[in-house]
Amino acid sequence: MSDLNTLLDDVSRLISADAPSLADVRLKMVELDDFVHSNDFEALSYNDRGRFQTAYKELRDCIRVLE
């Protein structure tokens, strides 16, 4: 399982890319969903959960734009 910082960095790179593919964005969303259901997510601090939630929302908004 990826750690939080790696996931958030990947999301940032994907969102800031000139033309991310919808498939890549959806794949990253699946990774975020997997992370939510992991023990690693449960161990996150309140601030880290907030960072994760912000990245999740940004990725979801990116999907909406691409669809």
C-alpha cells in the first residue's frame, strides 16, 4: 500500500498534467479508495485526513471535467 505523501504527490502531478487521461485519473481514484479502507488511513492524524480529503475532492473534480 502506498503511503499518504506518495499518493498525494501522485494526485498533484496527475491534476497538474496538461492532459491527464480519464483512465489514469480513475485508476488513481481507485487507489485512493483502497487507501481509505486500509489500516494506514485509520492511523492518520486529523490534519492528514484533511489533506487526503482535499486531494480526493480535487481528483473527483478533475474526473467531472474530463467526463
